[in-house]
Amino acid sequence: MNDYYLLYTEVNCISLVLIGLLLIKSREFRQSRTYKDFIYSVIFMILFISTDAISTLMIEGYLPANKGWILFIKSIYFSSATLMSYFWLLYFEKKTNTPLHQAKKIQRILQVIVIFEIITIIANLRHGFFFYISADGVYHRGVDFISLYFLCYLFIGVAIIRSLYIAIFQTNYLDKSYVITLVLFPVMPAIAGIIQYFYPQLPIACICITISTYLIYFNSVDELIFIDPLTGLNNRRNFMRIISHKMKSTDSDEALYLLMMDVDYFKQINDTYGHIEGDRALSRVSYVLSTVTTPLRKRPMLGRFGGDEFIALLEFQNEQQVKSYINTVQDLLKEENIQANAKYKLTLSIGYAPYVPEYHRVLDFINAADEHLYQVKKNRS
């Protein structure tokens, strides 16, 4: 084996080891529905890098293979590239809590695109419009190869556009480094993909994919300190930090409102149906809250305050908008009850309080909203 292909193989192997270690370390994320997409993308990443190295060595004659095996491995390579970028996009959308991941029609369209790509890759085995092996055993790109490349990186392109939009127009992220990571996440593999299209013998794609994946992983590890693993919302510790930050920077023209929310009869749900069903109920509530907040122009912060309590921080022009938000939450929760067809009905008691300068401590603000919540529950009783 000449020095070049030895280097190519070593780079791919190092990337495989690094991503494999990351996959093992990612097991602490498996309780989170959001990070499942990240783990799936890592799995297809491993398949992508493996088949890249194997197919290259086959084509150059360093591994024994016939025409059929080379076509088969290359088909897995491009299929894994498609699935890798697809799950990257899903992960990105869930992390940023955008309408895309909640719209079932859009999800079906994305799934249809993935199925279409894989079917065309399978069809290529017979017709060779993407790539083929000539009679003398040489690998060639087909007349529609650029279309295949476009399809494989389509989802990464969408993620780039979406991340740039958030970085430019979403100004309410407390951690700007997180936004930068979101932008780098798809951009580096996309640039690598373009370079490798023109210089296919450079193993740059696996390097950039590995670096991007580790950036996201390290960011995710940091988030474990602040995120509730069951609901994916901010935990109590982080939300207290968020409230403190907002109280110190209330320069907006709109009023700041804190909402305290309590799941009604949650202990009864736990006692009757078990803690697993209780966890499901809390996940359903967090889904409803996230769905309602997504379309808002100034996205509020959501958190799980503890047990069956949730908390939200919103900026609205007046109290009527807060009441409208609460009504929307209650209406969507009713729809969720119908769709879930559970043996119990989920309802929320919601109290709120506007921020006033007299609140010098975070607990002052929380106690005001909690007091209103107590009155709401008392009136309901």
C-alpha cells in the first residue's frame, strides 16, 4: 500500500475510533428524545466513514472485491450519508424547538425524501446513473452523480439555512456560544462535502464531521448540568439563573411575566397508573408548553421547576396577552388529551405575576407568581 492510501486509511480509522468513543459516552443521553436523533446520526456517521475507507481500498485494489461488492459498499456509503444528514437536521430542529419538528406533514415530507433517495440509490445498482463499475473494473461517476451528492447533503443545507436564520434573527438566546455552535454544526461538513466532491481522494469529510460532532457533544455535556432529562426543558437551577439575568436586563418595551404551572391531581395519576405513566404525563405537558411557545415572536423560557411544577418566563405587552397564552395552553392540552386517549385527563393550574422593580430577589418574583397560582387552585376548589 502506498503512503497516500495508508494515510487515508489511518485518518478514517482515527475518526472511527473517536466517534465510536463518543457513541459509547453518549449513553447518558438516551433518556432524552432529542438526543436519540443525535445518537442515530453518530451511528450512521460510523457507517459512513467505515464504508468510505472500505470502498476506497476496494477501488484501488488494496482489498479483494468484485464489481458487485464495490457497488454494494458505495450504496451503503451514500445511503448512510443521507440518513446521517437527515438525523442531524432532526436533532437541530428539536434542539432549537422550531415548528418544523412538530409539524407532522413536514416530517412526512422529509421521510418521503429519505425513502426516495434510498430507492434511487438501490435502483442505481442496476442502471448506473449515479455511479458504476466499467467492464475493465474501474469505478466511474455517472451522469447524475451531482444529483446524488445534492440529495445526500440536502438536509445539511437546510440545517445551515435554519441555523443562520436563528443566529441572525433570534436574539433571545442567553448563551451566544450555543448559537455559534449551531451554525458550525452543519457548515463544516457541508464545506468538506463540497471539497471532497472535487477532490474525492482527500479524507477531509470524516475529519470535519468528527470535529463538528465533538463540538456538539461537548456543548451537550455542558447542557446536562442545566437541562431536565425527562422533559428536555431547563431545570430549576438553570431557570433561576435565567430569571436573574432577565431581571437585571429589563430594557424591553414589553413587560416580563413569570408563570407557575402545576399539573392537577398528579399524585393521583402516579398512585393509580404508576411512575412510568406519570413521567409520560409530564412529557406530554412539556410537549404542549413547547408547542404553544414556539410561534411566539419573543420565545419565552420554559422550565421544569420540580416534580409536577413547570415555569415560564414571557415578555408580553399586556396582561391580556398572558391570559390568551394561558387559554391556548389549556386548549391544546384538551386536544392532547383526546389524541393520547389516556385513562386520565391532564389539566393545569396556572398562576402568573408581572415583574416590578420592587422584586430585588429572584424568590420575590417566584413567590408572587406562586401566590397567584395558590389563589387559582383555591378558587377552583
